[in-house]
Amino acid sequence: MLLLYTEDNSTACKQVRDDFDYHLVVYEERNIGEPSVKEELQARGLTEVPVLVDTTANTVIKDPEEMIVYGTEYSF
């Protein structure tokens, strides 16, 4: 499962979301504007967004360009 951690008003977050949506990437978005989501991200030792977490492969990607490339593997 792909988890995309985002925040409002982030150009990089919007870019990744838009690309994932365009390529029909299956992912779950979690916005750090919600305190419990922010705590969840911090519990993973992460503080900046966007962050892509592949829970199946136990992979964390912090670079938006790498997220887009990685996400295309999940497109239909």
C-alpha cells in the first residue's frame, strides 16, 4: 500500500498528487494538517512532506521526482 503524506498549500505535494491521479496510481493520502497524522509521520522519524511510504516494500521516498517515478509502477 502506498501512503502519501501531504500538507495543504505545498506545491510539491500537489505535483505528486496530480501526477498520481493522472496515472491512476492507487494510494492513500494522509494530510499532516490532522494532528494524529502529523504524529504518525513523526513516529516514523519523518518531519517534512511530501513523503511516500510503501508499506508493502517497507520503502520511504522523500524526493518528489523519485515518488512520481516509483508511483508509475502502481499505475493501471
